[in-house]
Amino acid sequence: MDIKTEETIHREKIDLIMRQATYSLEDANKKLEEYDGNAELVIRDFYNLNVKKDNTQNKSINQNIYSNIRSFMDKTKSSLKD
């Protein structure tokens, strides 16, 4: 069984970035660090494809449903006051 170390995984990500973009080894390392180890976001940034670096947490489906209900009720309430 082949167990990959973190160093091996990091090197594979660097190799992937260097194949897909024209970054040097140093630039690929900097970008990978900037995007918290996400090689896909580094490549998206290189090709200027919608890269959002937000640190917000994803909401669960239930949280989204109740957020939508609350915002709907707030809008309805404010429209009834007018």
C-alpha cells in the first residue's frame, strides 16, 4: 500500500500547477500558500476564472432554508407597514 506523505502531496500539487500554468517553482509555492493549499484555485487564478477568496463558512441546507424564510418574512413585514 502506497502511503503518501504531506511533502509528496505538496510536491504533486506544485507539479500540477507548474504543468497547468507558467509559474516557476517559487511562484507556484507562493500561490499555493496564498490559496491555502488548493491547487485548483491557483490554476483558476492564473486563468482569471472567478476566484473568490472568502473565509465564510458554508451553510447547511437547513440554515439556507431558514435564512430564506426569515428574509422573506422580514420583507413581507416591511412591505405591510408601508
